[in-house]
Amino acid sequence: MSILMVNEFVEFGALKEQLQITDGNLASHITALEKYKYIEVKKQFVGKKPNTSYAASKAGKKAFGEHLDALERLIKKK
């Protein structure tokens, strides 16, 4: 999510490379984020090749912000 928060849309391959995970692992994470509607998915063809990109949705941005707030509160307690 942090990558999606600072980029408009990010292609599957770029996410995979930046996170250094397998296709299957990334697909599992994307599926979980889609389930909660935290990401938007854009599918298109570039030439004759399929291309899928992802962006943080409004709900995803809100949830990520709440997550960061919770982490900050946790840190301040210690």
C-alpha cells in the first residue's frame, strides 16, 4: 500500500520488482486488497500484451492513514 500511496498507478511488474516477491505472493496480496476495495485495478493492452496497474482507492487511502495513526499511537505508548 505504501507504494500505491505515493504513485498514481503502478504496474504489476513494477510492484513485483520493488517488493521482491513472487507473482503468486503478490497476487494473493492484491486479492486481499481488492476484497476490501482498498485498490483500484486498471486492465489494458499495451500493444498486444495485457497490462494491469493498481492504485490506492479512497477507502484504501483512508485505511492506510488509520493504520499509520495506530502505529504512531503504539510507538508513543512505549
